[in-house]
Amino acid sequence: MLKRQAVPKNLQGILPARAIAEYCAQGFIALARPADADQIQPASLDLRLGEVAYRVRASFLPGPRSTVAHRLKELELHRIDLTGGAVLETGCVYIVPLQESLALPKGVSATANPKSSTGRLDIFTRVITDQAQAFDTVPDGYKGPLYAEISPRTFPILARTGSRLSQIRFRAGVSLASDALIRALHAQDPLIAEGHADIDNGLALSVDLSTLPGDGPVGFRAKRHAGLVDVDRKAALDVLDYWEPIWRRGSLVLDPDQFYILASKEAVRVPPTHAAEMVPFNPLVGEFRVHYAGFFDPGFGHSSGAGEGSRGVLEVRSHEVPFILEDGQIIGRLVYEPLTEAPESVYGQGIGSNYQRQGLKLSKHFKPFDPSAR
């Protein structure tokens, strides 16, 4: 029987890949199947879909006195076999048991997010635990299964057992994120390639609608009623079948309930000793939201991972009314946290790092875009 001893009180920070691998070996992270070769990232673990998806009437949280399985008995509309691949339609909500489950030591919690490619496809994806009162949050010492809630918003998707739409990060102790930490890191090794660092409840990222290469677009607007996207096929789709390039510079009118891919003006860096996360955008400063928060692994945009600053890609959805987004407007903030120990590898060192040194970039499912196609 697994003994879930508490972690040492002096151990604080984000667990790197080596510690995640040890947790898998010790049973703190249980795998229904052996781990994929690239499943463990420098400071996170990709989560794999199981064998069945449940279409449900609506999104839900089980609450403190219930399990996800119990609520599925009440809310299930249809059961879908994922072993041979299945289409998940837009506008529908699906719950999928994941191949990973947890028996975390006391003192260790976790946070989940959509993977970068998932967010860039506008797939609304959140992780749920038993007794959950919040999405994407795994409480200290949690023992039990994990589930993914999946709701494609723009494109129908083809997914299957083993598809990886979410990732999870583990934290020992309480969060050490603070503006003081960001300022200290920036003074030691600048966290943005150039320009002023706006640090106030995180490092500000502003939208770039003017300084991206002049022969390319400043963003992409998703086309409605486009084709199917296989989430496991790379570089298979033509950009113009799914996206409308945005050429106008300086400002952009966001259409209600429309999805956009934009880029930050800042080229950011994450030191190899730290990880970063894009926190949810403050809704009080505009009629839009950055649709997905995201993880930035150690070495993202940093010279240690062959990066020279990488722009943050922004997945933007407007609210109920049109809103004019101006060049340079703050659209998100990054918070940084230390790792419990230095990682053996960082983002960009041959571990399937698709977005190192990125500018404006769609998900890995699309072929490179040729601006001359304008």
C-alpha cells in the first residue's frame, strides 16, 4: 500500500521533470498505461484522454460531497468510444476520464491548464477532481481520479484515447509568486528582450498590432463553420481553410463571440530555475478576455533553451459587444515561481518544444503560413 508521506516543510516551489518522474515511479501519480516518451515536460505533465467520453447536458462541478462519476450518472446524455477516435462537436460538453490519477503527498497540490495547442484551437478544456469546487485546481494531498471537461468552441475536433489536451503542474508548499520575485529576476537577467517591464500583480504583456514583420499579418481570426481538426496530426491543415489573416495595423475591432490569435509586444524569457504562468485577465479593463491561461516552462524564450525571447501568443475572445483593441494595450500578466530544484532539461532542448523563439504562431496542426497568399 502506497505510503503518502508529507513533503519536507522547507521544500517549496514547482516540481521539475525529475521529481514528476519520481512521483510516477512511486505511485503518487498513477498511469493507466506507460508514460509517453515526451509526456513529462520540464515542469509539467501532459494528461491523456481515456477510452470513453460522456456527453453531458451542461458543465458542472461535483461539489464537496460528490464525485464526478456520481454526477455523470445524473447528467450523461451519450457515451462515446474514443479508442478508434471520435468527433467532438462544437457547442457540446464532454467529460473524459483521464489515464492519470493522483495520490499526492501532504503538502503537494496541483494546477491544470489547456496545452498551448489546445488553447490555440479554441478548445475549452478544464480538469475536474472529485469533490471539486473549482476547475483546474487539485487540492493539497488529493487522492483520486482526474477528468477533462472538453467543449470545442470554434472547430469540431477528432480526438482519441491518448490525445493530450491538458497539462498539470505540481507545487510543493504555498505559491511563492510575488512582484518582488519578478523584480529580482528581472534585475538579474531581464525577463523581456527589450522595453520597460511593467510589474504590477505580474509582468504585463501588451498586444502587438504594429511591430510584427511588415509582410505578415498581426493576427488571425477564426473562420466559423470550418472543417474538422485532428488534434494529433501536426502540420496537416492549410491555414486559410480555418483562419482569416488580419492585416490592418494599429487597432482591431473584436467582434462579439469571435476567436482571435494575437501576439504580445514583449518577447519574454523564463529562467531555467523558474516557471511562469499567464494569469486570467482582469475583466474590468476591456470587453474581452484572454481565453486561456497557460504555463511557460523553464527556459521558454531563454538562451539556455536556444531562445532569444519568445512572444506570448494570446488567445482572445470578445464579450457581448464589439470592442476596439489598441496596439500596446495590456492584455495579460505573467507570474513567476521558483522550481524546487534545477531541471535536467529546459524548454527548447529537444523535448518537442513547438513554440520556442515564436512570434505570431498558430497551433502545430497547421502548415506554415505564406504571407504572399494575401
